[in-house]
Amino acid sequence: KPPEGQRKSDRGVESDPKIVDGTVYVGANDNYLYALDAETGDERWRYEGGHRANKGGGFVWGAPSVVDGVVYGNSRSDHVYAVDAETGEELWRTRTEGPKGGGVAVADGRVSSGSYLDVNLHAFDAETGEVLWEKELESENCASPLVHDGVVYGMFVDQPLLGFDAETGEEVFRYEGAEFGINGVPTIWNDTLYATAGYDPAGIHAVDVESGEQEWHFEVPQMIAQVPTVADGVIFAGSYRETNLFAVDAETGEEQWRFETHAAVNGAPNVVDGVVFFGTHDGYLHAVDAGVDGSSEDALHDRGINSHHHGWVGDPEPDLEMVPDGDSYKPTDGDFELPYGDWLAETPNYQGTVDMRQREYYDPVTIEVGAGPDGLQFDPPAVLVEPGQNIEFEWTGEGGSHNTVEETGLWESELVDESGHTYPIDYTTLETDETRLTEAGVHRYECLPHSDVGMRGAIVVGDIDEVVDDLLHYSVTDADIDRETVESGDTVVVTAEIDVAWIGTDERIVEIELFADDEQTDSKSVSLTREGTTEVTFEQAAPEPGAFSLRVEDTEAGTLTVETASTDTETPAPAESDETATPSGSDESGDSGAAAGEPTATEDAETSADGPGFGVAGALGALGGLSYVLERRLGNDEGEE
């Protein structure tokens, strides 16, 4: 198959390329880590990952790992580093004994890296670069380790394929079916470990990850320094001596095709939407038709060692970074992700919302239940669909019993652990008269037993611009009462601040409710804008004596104590006279001296008792939620939520 595109560096390219969000990250033998536009090959930035003065020459051989907007890597100049993926700015750089010839693995807050001339396996703190532990081995390893299910796998000179406990460093896996080179990295797909060996016998080895027993072997002479990847059930791996890229059936080990490169293939191929990217020893980066429709999906991809984005980079980007046909967007306002708030903050496989609107109308959107390495994920966790589009949940049978429950109770499935079980979102399951989800909006759902470990998802229905414009996210950051103790009839003032995290339009009117002892007593219409913080004030008369817990919405403002009102008026002693005394200012009929229309003391007391105050519950409250974010979708009609 002819190459579809090439990009040449000043010297050789031996690093595995990583493709993330339209950018190719790749190291070169000129000491630099490059960020290139994946569509055009234009350079975005370069970072000097190596230093020529150090032993090993400073070549950036290692495959970078891109995790949470940070590029982690190493070089033959003894350094491990972290770089901002957007700007190329260095975040930290740590030096250890021994050049680092291979890449790094990032998992569970740790960066694992082997060494070229010493025999230590290192673990670093991913945030600070601090060395956490070292493991002394019998020989060196200058390739990236693989971290999978708590095991660090590595390939070492003249040693078996080894696996170590990620926390203790103790050996927990060993495969002695061949002699493995120092630059190879294994991968795992469908509980099978795939590795390339240089000798006795050379080629691709498929090994059961639990038992360590060989499943099959594909012979390729001296397959040194190779890293396989799996896409659509096909393994792609290069050859150092035969200068070929091979495609092999992952289940049977049968060859599918080979591509002649005329130079040694270095490192790991990476498949993205049917195109396989790889580098060769003559300094070229190749893009070749892979003969499959999918993308790399093995353990190296899952851990970011061989990563990519989900859609072809050449598609245009509409508003809010939406890319059609299966790619994803992640609109944000500051640190606040839309349109889900923090609903998917702990969902490990959430990378954006997958656009499923390009599918045929009657082809259902299938969401796997029990996906991921532990069977504790929905996949994809967030999708965008057309109104009325067919949606179906399908169980994998992994991770125990799961259900899918919509946040507002629109649907709720039974707990099921059966593989192949399906649950359609239609008239048979919805708690409405709708046949499907026909109204634009956002539906957040979860697996109740596993929600606390991030098994959550969301379905966005309709045009994404309309959905986001119709969202409002705000929280109450402070609420106070002007005094804690008052007398009956006194005026009490409650002041609160509302912080707007996101608003789809310039202004929205919302109703803020006031409570006392969990009973609503008042509400106010408040105008929220993009300005940020809005203040709201409630004023009410204190009721009969007692103690009242005050809040607005969901946040407690404190306890108000109401005491009996004091009086300064004393009843005068009766006059000593045979005649009935008539108070000054009153007429002979005995009317009091109150001006016409003025209430008497008795009337005034009755009016106060019936006047404005806490009502039945004696309610005052304060706006709530220092850590609580209230998200509500406001309809177009006034008062509709």
C-alpha cells in the first residue's frame, strides 16, 4: 500500500507518535519533542527533551504519554519530564542515573520509566516529578513499561517477559517463551498479552495474561525494538531487520498483509480511523491505509502510551468544538464543564460527548453497560442524538450487576449481570407518553450500585447549541441573617449571594425560595446575568417565640431565636373617687383617647399576630450550597423548568 503522507525531521525518528485532539506528539534524534498538526504536519511547538552534553546523546527515543493536558516523556539524557500539551512549557524535569531510552507509562498518579545503561525501574510522582520508588533488575530496559490492572510489565535484556506489582515492585508475572529485546513494549487486548521477541523464537507472541501460557506465535526474524497495537482484531507490528510493517489476525496469528518500508520500523504503530501511523529509521513518519475501519484499542491506548482521538482530524469543527461522525467535544466555561456540571467528573472514560447523529435513523445508538477494564463504565459515557433517535443499553456481563437510572426517574432498569441483555429507551421503559426521547435536553443517568466509582453517563438530545443556551448553572456562595436573637414582631433580614457558573444567555429570571424548618415561606424572582455574583435579600417579621432553622434552597443559614416582646407601658392605679373617673381626652361615652381610626392595644396585638412573618412554620431562610451546584434547565415559557 502506498504511503498517504510523510513528514521528515533533520535526523532520525525513533519515537512512537501520539495523536491527541488533532496534534501528533513525537520525539526525534535531534533532541526535540515535537507537536505537529495531524492534518497538515505543521509544527506547533518543540521542546528540547534531551541535552547533547549528556551521555547517550540526548535523543528523544521514548514514546510520550499525553494525560490530562500534560505530555510526559524521557530521553537518553537521563531525564524524565512533564510538558504542557498546549504550549510546550516545561512543568517539571527530574534526572536519575542512567539514560532513558524508552517512553513512560502514566497510571494512578505515577509515571513509570525504565533505563538504558543502569538496571533500575523508576516510579515518579506525576504532579511533582519526585522519585517514589526504584526497582533494581538484572539487566536494563529502555522501553516504556506497560501498566495494566495493577501490574507493571516490562521487557529486559536476555530476560523473560516480566510483570511487577505496581505498588510493591514484587514480581507477579513471567513468560519464558522467548528472549525479548530491550526496546519492546507488550500490549494487552481481550485478556491476551502480545509481545515481540528478538530471538528464540523471534516474532509476535500471544500469551494468556492470567496463566502465562502461549496461545500462538507468528515468526518474524529478529523482531527487535517493536511494539504491537491492536485495531479491529488485527495486530500491527514492524520489523527491524526485514523492514516491513505486518498486519496479523489477533485471534489466529494469520498474516493479513505486509508493507515494505525500505528502512527499519521503529516503535509502535498507531491506528486512527483506518490509517496506521509509524516511523522508520530513515527519518520518515508514514501514514498508510490499515485495511480496517477502527482505531487502536488495546491496553497501550487505554493507558495513553499509544493514544489517539476518536475521529479523523480533517473534519471541520462546528460551534462548541463539535466534530461530526463519532468524535467528541468538551465545551467548558473556565473549569466548569458543560452541559453536565460535575456529573461526569469521576467518570474515568469520559473524554467528551460522542456525536451519534450521523447514524441511520433506525440504527440504534448502543451504549454498553459494564464496559472498561473493570466492567464499571458506560461506553460511550456521553452521546449526542437526534430527537426521537433509537437508543439502547446493552450489557457486557462484566463488573457484576448493573442498572441504568435516569436522574429524574424518567427510566430505571432492573439490576442485571447477563451478557447481551438490552434495555431500549422507548415507550416500553419511559415514564411518559413519549415513544422515545423527542424533546431537546440533557438526560443524566447512573448505575446505582456503582455510581460512586464513576459509572455515570449522559444523553444530549437535539442541537447542542440550543441545549447549552438553555442551561443555567449557579450556586449560592454565602448566606447570613442580620442577627440571631430577636423579639416577636421585629424585622429580620436574610442576605445571600448567588454565583453564576454558566448561563446560556445574557439574563435569566429564577425563583429563589425561602424556608424555615423545611417549610417554604417566601420566594423572590432574581435576575441572573453573566456578571458573576448577584445578591438577594429577604425581610420578614419574626413570629411567635421559638427557635427556627433558616435556609434558602438547600443551604442552612443558621438558627434564629425569637423571644417574647417586652412592654414599657404600666397600667395606672384607679382614682379614689365616688365618681367614675373619666380619662383625660375621652368623651363621656367612655371611648378611649385614641385618635379616630387608630387601633387599640388589643387591636394592635391582633394585627401583629396576623401580619407578615414566618407563617405557619415561622419561616425565614438563606440561599444555600457553598459546595452545592444547582443545575436546572429553564424552558422557553415563563415559569417552566
